[in-house]
Amino acid sequence: MPSAPLASLIAAVILIAMSAWGYVDADTKSVTILIPAIAGVILLLCYPGVKAENKIVAHIAVLVTLLILIALMMPLSRAVSGGEVLPAVRVGAMVGAVLVALIAFIQSFIAARKARQSE
């Protein structure tokens, strides 16, 4: 499992890239397609704080990660049920990256708590 900062950075890049690809590929250019990209930019902005183990910034990054994971469930469901392969792959990649980042954050928080308790 990658570290929380690395997983967050990878998720941010994937969110931005897949969202931009979806926007370019879409027949109707809707701004809502760019919501994952906005979340990716927020995660990129949080990256230095997450890497420096800033507790507040890390919690903001986790919140953004969780919210975008929830927000991507409906588009993933729609793409899969509609039989749209490329949109399903794009949204699936975003969900997978965000899920890995969320798990990495949780593991990081658990490790930090154990380290605090052992002091």
C-alpha cells in the first residue's frame, strides 16, 4: 500500500486526467464532468500539508477524498448500467484511485494514533 501522501497525489492526478478526458470526450460539455478535476486540484493543493503530516490539512484531504468517492458512485453506476465502456473505465479508475487513497489515509491515521498511545 502506498503512503498516504503518495496515494493522495496519484489520486489527484488520476482525477484531473480522467475528468479532463471525460470532458473532452463528451458530446455535451457539462461543467459537472469537471467536478472530479476540481477535487483533484484541491488534493494537489493539500499535498504539501499531507506530506508534512499537518493534521488539519490531512483531514481536509480525507474529507475531499471521501466526498468525491461518494459523488462518483452515481456516474459509475450509470456508465456500467448503460454499457458505456470508456466512461465506465474512466470513472472506475477514479473510484479505484480514490479508494486506495482513502485506505492509505485510514492506515496512516491508525498508525499515528498507535504511535501517540505508545509514547
